[in-house]
Amino acid sequence: MSLSNWETKKMGKFTLRYQPYTLEMKHVFTVASFSRNTTPVVLTELEYDGIIGYGEASMPPYLGESQESVVSFLKQVDLGSFNSPFQTEEILSYVDALAKKNTAAKAAVDIALHDLLGKIMNQPFYKIWGLNPDSIPPTSYTIGIDTEEMIRKKVSEAGQFKILKIKLGLATDKMIINTIRSVTDVPLCADVNQGWKNKEEALEMAYWLAEQNVAFLEQPMPKEQIDDNAWLTAHSPIPTIADEGCQRLSDVTKLQGVYTGINIKLMKCTGMREAKRMAELARSLDMKVMLGCMTETSCAISAASQLAPLVDWADLDGALLIGNDIYSGMIVTDGICKLPNRPGIGIIKN
Amino acid sequence: MSLSNWETKKMGKFTLRYQPYTLEMKHVFTVASFSRNTTPVVLTELEYDGIIGYGEASMPPYLGESQESVVSFLKQVDLGSFNSPFQTEEILSYVDALAKKNTAAKAAVDIALHDLLGKIMNQPFYKIWGLNPDSIPPTSYTIGIDTEEMIRKKVSEAGQFKILKIKLGLATDKMIINTIRSVTDVPLCADVNQGWKNKEEALEMAYWLAEQNVAFLEQPMPKEQIDDNAWLTAHSPIPTIADEGCQRLSDVTKLQGVYTGINIKLMKCTGMREAKRMAELARSLDMKVMLGCMTETSCAISAASQLAPLVDWADLDGALLIGNDIYSGMIVTDGICKLPNRPGIGIIKN
């Protein structure tokens, strides 16, 4: 795919460029509700005073955004009335108010703006935020729902990781865990993707998984089953984490008591600025914080990683799952995220 | 007073300097519990790589800190194990853990560190935080408890202000408000400093004050009377704001329902970093935010002002009340705070 076809939009002192791109996944990826082997994204660039910030929107199809909807949203964005990228709060409030939802499209602007600001200040964003990159927890690596043979193959390929994220939510749950436990005793976390419908069965599985050294349960039941999720959280021997049930900052206070913690993803919450507020709010409410991702290039992954020193669990393997990343940024070595000491989100084009 | 007697402390790559200084107040200042005409402060400087950040601790005597306690605290601080001022989170966590309370002493380090960081990044902190300085609410100006004649004199001197803060809490409350209303109809806010003890009388006063165009009540009753403050908040026609009842970030969630909002002061909450978190947390909890100060030089006032675009009410007159400010920074013009476009907290020595 050519990357020379940027749409360019001049807006006063700012220039926005964007281009659809299709990520090719190394393995077919299966979770409780679907399988796929590509992910559509839109890459962005935001230029001000000769400095360019990079951004990205990633649109797994089940979340309702597409390359078309993102491009359509970006066509609406006009930063011409803003004099400076340092009017961050107002710029991002304006972008957020342009339309409901469209959170990945908004994140594509937010990430590019943060990269631009970091480059103007000549510092990585984790430094601007005062965070120590050496305190990022080990990132998990995701094993999708698959056959026994493929699971064994994927786990053996994942030898560097200190924690594996296992997709559950189907009748094959125990088979998958038993298969993994036949080849490794590395800690696991379980992402059920709303796959369990009955709270008593969910609790039984929670106890069984705790015995299998599973650290926590992500979105065990449908997000609409608030009372059931709260009941499970109150009784479960391991923490529960809201993913589908937690999109934005305004959701967090409502989730106190329903889940032990939240999974923050830039594509759900409109980007780095709101993600940081969600992490700090959850901390103030004594909730756990997980930082996740979609299938993304090193652009959005490196953006999220700037925040990773603040969280309990990192799940930042999105760029490792694709074969055609076009940026280099945060790298994973022995399961540990290493942030580049470069300004902004710290990426360069491959 | 000479300002050439800095104590100097080398700590690895950092150098900390500090010096006690006594602020002389233009007017004798009376609130519900005491009168005074000076305020002790300690000025600080934090140097790294040839760049110097300025800080300040201000110690109104009733809060329990003194020049001696601040100097004693600063003697304990050793940043020798930190390689970079960008390890902000860890540096300030270390400083906070050195001793309980001592919040002004901790703020003196926090402010100097933020000023230093802003100078390294060559940007004012309000820009680093992405805030628009044009959206700061008008600052109030404080009229202490006094005779009718002095109150008239002070109000006439305060002609530029769009809102006046009136100290109440004694038997003279209605006399003071009536005196002010005989000379001006500018909006007021009432700071009771825990002066009212009876909730029914407090509610009666709240209704009377609302009719006198008083915008809100600060700390109407003793902070220990939690149920009474909550009852008043539920029944009052105007918002209630916690001041003595709200010190730090960990207090904020507990004050939901007890007060309508909180008054954040750097000297209570250990400085700029925690103050910003408190403002954002209060917002997420749908609480109002006021930003206040002690009697301070333009150093601590300019530090607090960086945050002021985030708040509902600003009360940043502390440097206007003194006759021997040694810095220039944020200035008040026609009752509006104007932030200098200088790096860090934006101050220069006079």
C-alpha cells in the first residue's frame, strides 16, 4: 500500500494530513465474537510552525468506526481559529464537541497534537508528565481463541513475556487454559470480552482460573449486566476489570463497586489527555488501572506507552501482532516496554 | 531584611537554597480567630544544570508550620539519588514521604521543581498543562473583619475588583455586609472560617447573604461538624466551599455531598502537582473548584495562577496584601489575573 497519498488540509497556522492504511495481522485473531486478519487504521499528521506530530486512529470493525467515518470526521475538523497548539484543552474540547462517539477519530487528532507539543518542548511526553519509564509493568501478550495446536505454537513464540492475556468466553475456555498450562506456568490474565452470561458460572470460573494463576478477569460479563458484574466483583477471588463497560472519563465514577478496575484505551477515550485523567481518577477512587490497546502501529502504541508508568497492568502488544508497522517507537524487550528517549510520542518512520 | 543569606545544600546534580523572609502586610488582617500584620515565609531555589527554579513556603501561624519547621524539613530533603528533575512523580512522592504534614515546606520544593521544569522546557506551566490564560475567572480581593470606617476605606481601595471576599464569622457579620452594600453592589463571597456553630442560624445567614448578592459560602461551620455542613449544603441557596475541611487529594472524595466544592491552596496540598489533580478530581465528581492562597509573594501566587484557568473562582490576592514582594509575576489588572508569558511559573526578581 502506498503511503504517499496524504489528504492535506490547511487550517490557519495548522496543517492536518491523513491517510487510510490497512494493518495486516501475523495470525488470524479470534475472540468471543469474531475472527479477522486485518485492521483498518487512519494515519494522521498535524503540522505547526514546521514541526509535525504523528497520530493514528485504529478501527476494529465491531466498535462502529471505519476509515470512511474517520476521514469524514477529520474533514470536519478545523483548527483555524486556534493560534497555538498549547491551547490543548480548548482544541480537544472543540474536537470532542464536533460529533458524538468517533473516539478513534478524535484520538488521531489528540495523539498528533501531543506528539507535536512534545516536539516543540523537545521532551518525550512521559517526561513532561513527570513519569519514570522504568516503572512500566511488564506488558501482556495476547493469545486469541484457537485450536490446541495453534495455541501451543503461539505460546511458544511468546516466550519473552512475563504475563499472557488469554481470550476466553466460549465453551473452549478450560481447554485453552489447560493447553497453555501444559506448556508454561507464566502468569495469565483472562479477557472474557463479555462472553459469560451467568454470574454463578462466572464465579465458578473465577475460582478455577485463580487456581490456574490467572491474575484478573477482564470484562467477564456483558457490560449491561451491571448488577451481575458488581456481584461477581464482590465475590471473585481475583480483580475484575471493565473494558467494553468503560469508555470515557465520565464512566469511571459509575464503575466504582461494579468492577475492581478499568481498562483504558486511547481509541475508546479520545486519546492521551483523557486517558491520563482516567488513570488519575481511578487511582483517586482506589480502582485498579489497566492500559490496553487495539491492533495499532507503533504510533498509537507509543502514545499509550507514555502513560504506562502510571498503571497496574499494561497490555501494549498491538504493534507486535502486525506485519506491516510503518513506525518504530516503544519496543518490547524480554516482555518489558522500553520507551525511546525521543520528543513527543517518540516514533520515527521506518 | 537582607536576601543574601541563602543556605545552600548540594545534593548530587541538584542544589537547594533556602532563606526565611518576613512579609509585611499593608493592613492589619483580622479573620474570625486572630489578627496579624506579618507573615513568615521561606524562599527556595532549586538548581539543576545551571537553571534555577524558584519556590516559596508561606506559614500563616495558625496552620502549624513556621520558618523553623520549614528549614528543618528542607534540611532533610536530599535529591542526590535522582538523576533528573523530570522524575517529578518520584521526587515529589519522596519529599511527601519524608514527614507528615509540613505541606508548605513540601510546596516550597514542588513549586521550585515546577519552575525549573518549565524553564528547561522553555514554556510557562499553564502552556505545558494546555490551559488558556484568558479563561481565568476574575480574582476576588479580601476585606478582613474591621471597623465600619476601615471597611469603607478598604472597599474604596478595591475598586478594580469584580468580586470581593468578605471575612465573616463574628457577631459583626450583618454590620460588615451592610457597610459594604452601602458603598458598592459588586458581587461578594463570604469566608466564614468555621465561625458559625449552629446549622439553622447558618442557613438563615445563607438566605440573607444570597439576597445580598453573595455568590458562595466558604467553610461556613467547623470542619469537624461534617453532618451540619452537609445539611447546610443540601439546604443552602448558594454553594458551600470547603477550605479548612479540605487539605489534600485524599480528602476530596470524602467531601462529596458535604460541600458543593473545594478551595485548593498550594500551601495546604503540597504544591502544583497535587493541586492540579485535586482540581481535576473535583471536576470529575461534579464539585466546584476555588483556587485560594495564603499571604504570599508573587512566587507562590504565580505558581497557583498557572492552574487558574481550570477553576470556577480565583482568590489570588495574596501578593497584593503585602508591601515587600520581592518578585514580579502574575499581575492583577481590572480584577483580572494576567499571567506572564515567561517559562515555568513566570517570575523575575524585583
